Amino acid sequence: MRRNIVAGNWKMNKTFQEADDLINEISEGLDDISIKNVEIILCPPFPFLEMTTDYAQESNFSVGAQNVSSYEAGAYTGEISAQMLQSIDVEYCIIGHSERRKYFKETDEILTLKAEMLLKCGIIPIFCCGEELPEREAGNHFNVVKTQLETALFKLDPLDFGKIVIAYEPVWAIGTGVTASSDQAQEMHAYIRSLIIEKYGKETAKNTSILYGGSCNAKNAKELFANPDVDGGLIGGASLIAEDFLKIIQSF
Ligand code: 13P
């Protein structure tokens, strides 16, 4: 079901104590603000997930992981399975972040497997897509995103696809302070929705949440979220500061 979402991707930041402090600040902050029609998701690093799901029982947010193995179980040293995440009440998982595509060679084919693993365990994938700067400059950004969606996600059956959350994250906007303009975000989100209409039909497209990510902050969130096809944000840097993250949540 389409809903407004603000998700914080902490990436590889914070120690245990710092994570504890940040979750505490966010929880207390959430008690003090009125939250209008928005789901909040915290995606801390793996070692802090269980602490975060414990907090979530008493607070108004859900918990997501930042990655999952494409394997089910067994001799895969260092991997974390979807079943493990499920067993500590993780409800969402980011897959296909551009940093994982770039540094860990994650391909769209692997992402299909990861999405399937997660869905089997009742965890909702937050699928990231987005073009690099030279691809946009060459006018190829629509094609890039189309290929990412078609290769990784459009392999899913309609029932499974209907559970997915999509995050459009232009790579040139991530961590750079350069945000996509409101028009650029809306244009790409509307395009993504049109691709979903073609593949899965109007009803599914209408019900799919499409988030924007890339230097989204307390100042620009309101304008970005005001677009009809922007259903919230996947926030990096600004999700590490409780005050900023809470302001973004209040941008709806
Ligand atoms: P920034 O908000 O730091 O640009 O990061 C966005 C992002 O990559 C979220 O997944």
C-alpha cells in the first residue's frame, strides 16, 4: 500500500553508544511532535539492529537493515541472511544502494535474488536505483533507471512486486550537497511510476511508494515531498542528526 515514508540510512557510521544516543534522541523527539501520515524507518548498521528493534517496540518507527545476503543459509562467512533479520523483527531492508553497486559489485541479477530472499521472510525491500552524473549529462538517465528496474525488479511476480518500496537516488546527489531539483525528482518519479503501470498495471503503480534520496535535508525536504510522485525520502547524512531527521519527518 502506498504510504509516505522517511527512512534514515545511517551507512557505516556510529559506535554502539552513539547509536544508542541517537535512537534515544529520535524516540524522545517523536514523542513530542505530531506525525502526519508518515512511516519512519531507521536503518542502522547490523550490530545495532537488535537494539533498534527493541526500541521500536516502544516507539513510533520501524527498523530496516542496509543489506542482506543473496544466499539462504550455510557456509557463507560474513554474510547475514534474511531469516536472521526476520528473527530480530527487522521489517525493511535496503538493497541496491549505489555504494554497494560500486564498491561491492552488486549487480541487478544479485538484487533479484536478494529481493526474493527478503520477500520470502516477509521483509520489505527498499530498492535503490539512480544514474551517475555522466549518464545524466548524456541524457541517458531514464534508460539507466529503466534497465535497473527491468533487470532486477520486474522479474518479480505482481504479488511480490506490490510489496516493494523504490528509492530513486541519483548518484551525483548522494553525499554531495547537490540535490536533484524538485522538477528533476518529480520527472523521474513519474517516469518510474509509468514503467510500473506498463508492467504491473495502474493499481500497483498507484500503491507503490517511491522515495527520493540524495542530499535531502531539513531545508529542501518540504519542496521535494510536495511533488505528487515523491512519497518521502531515503536520508543519509541528515539522518545522523536527530534534530534534522525530525524536521524532515515533519516536512509532510
Ligand atoms: P545523503 O543524504 O547523505 O546524500 O545520502 C543519501 C543516501 O545515499 C541514502 O541512502
